[in-house]
Amino acid sequence: MSGELRLLPWTSPEGKPCYLSTDGGHGPLSRLADELEDAQLASGEQVLAGARAVLADPKAGEHAVRFALSRAVESLTDVLRVAVSRGGSIAGGDR
């Protein structure tokens, strides 16, 4: 996989995507990115459970619904970035 770029699970301070030129995906930055992706996916599962609970509560107010939706949007953004990154890796034969 030498010379390929991996989309990292974080952005620059300006919000732009960050990439890593990989050499097989076994370096410390690749491992850090793997760990962060796993944490983002786990967080997404927790956010999904919380959003479902808010939606199931007929007494949930606007603040709770907006908070749940905001967190869901953040998590979906992270999960889509992971999917794009891992999809590129899978297409390249890695992971």
C-alpha cells in the first residue's frame, strides 16, 4: 500500500481533512487513527441509543431533542469519515 493516502479520523484546525501517507498501515500514527476510529464508532452506538431514548420519550422537550440531534449529527459525521477511510483501505487491499 506504499504511497497511498489514508483519510484520518480528524480534521485540521481549519476543518479540512487530514491524510497520512502510509507504508502498510502499521506505524504509530496509523495505530492511533485505528484506535480513534474504533472509539468514534463506539461513541456513535452510545449516541444512537441516547437519541432513540429521547425520541421514545413523549415528554422530551425541545432542548433534549435538539441536543440528541446535534450529537447524532456529530457522530454521523465521524462514522461517515470512518466509512470513507476504511472503504478506501479495503479497496486498496488493506484491513
